[in-house]
Amino acid sequence: DQQVKQNSPSLSVQEGRISILNCDYTNSMFDYFLWYKKYPAEGPTFLISISSIKDKNEDGRFTVFLNKSAKHLSLHIVPSQPGDSAVYFCAASPATRANRKLIWGLGTSLAVNP
Amino acid sequence: KAGVTQTPRYLIKTRGQQVTLSCSPISGHRSVSWYQQTPGQGLQFLFEYFSETQRNKGNFPGRFSGRQFSNSRSEMNVSTLELGDSALYLCASSPGASGSNQPQHFGDGTRLSIL
């Protein structure tokens, strides 16, 4: 049972345009969400996170939006650059202190075309 | 500051053998988590260690085990290897335990292939 879902396996955008990556979750106990980027043959790199007490967090070109009622979050990259081409993973962590492990989506492969 | 270091980067084993993978976390990080990544399953959580104690465990059989040393370095062991264990094994470290809402920093992984 996939508690964190990234329904788009791949996404292609033009350089300079906005990239929007989506993530849905089913567990209402999740209260901390993260986005990671992964290049081939490298480990995932932390990008940005958001706590459930916020609905938006911004860091440079990256903004994460959280819609708790819809159990949906999205990562916006503006403007997109060719170097952003990678696999993006969404991850979530539940509020339960006893078992606070990260649950990961399957990733979305982003291709930014020059 | 050195990142998370995993050794070896690549490993080839045969069915029935056992393997030990090593992870050195970022200096000062006390939490180490292990993940298995396969194409169809994404990142699957194996276990987390903090201060030499296993804090969380994923849904993997007992053939998968780990430990953490006093210097926070961690090892993961897989016994009686099966073809399905072929995967990228990733280690991640963070300053505090998983309940502290601190992002994990990943190594580049060990690619394990079972023949």
C-alpha cells in the first residue's frame, strides 16, 4: 500500500518555464514532508521541506506547497534549468514519535530541455 | 565537511553468500538509516540506528541486519543472499534521531548485484 504517491513517473519542461511536481499522501498522521533530488549513480540530495503547520515554504527557485485538506503537496521550480533534470522524490514522516520513519514516493523523472 | 561515505560502491555476490556494507556518517551525525532502492519499489526503509541502538525497523526479513558503532559508523549485513536482493543500498545520516525533523543526508550507495 503506497502511502506516498507520485502519480507522474516523468515530466518534461522547457528551460525557463515552471516545473510542477506533485505528491499525494494517504496517511493523515504525516506532519513533515521533504523533497529530494537524485542524479544517476548518486544518492538523493535534500532540497526543501515543509512542516504541516505551514502551507508554503520557499528556498530560491524551489517552493513547496502543502494542502492538508487534499493531502497533496507540490514542488515548483521556477525557472527550470537543464541542471534540474533528475529524479525527484517526495517523502513524508508521521507525527508518531515511536515510529517516525520516512515514507517515500516512487519518484518523478524531470527532464528540462534547453 | 565530508559527506556520507559508503563502501564498497559496487559488489557482486552469488546466491547464498553473505555481504557486509559499510557507512560512515557526516561528522557529528548520530543517526544512520539504511534504505534499499529497486526500480519498481523506490526507496524502502530498512532500519535506523541512533547512539548504537536500533530505533526503527522496516518490513524486511531477518536476513537483513545492522549495527552501529560508538563512532556512529554503521554496517549492514545481508545473509543467505537471494537474487531479489540485487539493489542499490543507500545510507543516510542526520544529526538527531528521526523524530527531530532534520533532513537526512545520503551517501552515493552500494550497488549490490547477485548472480
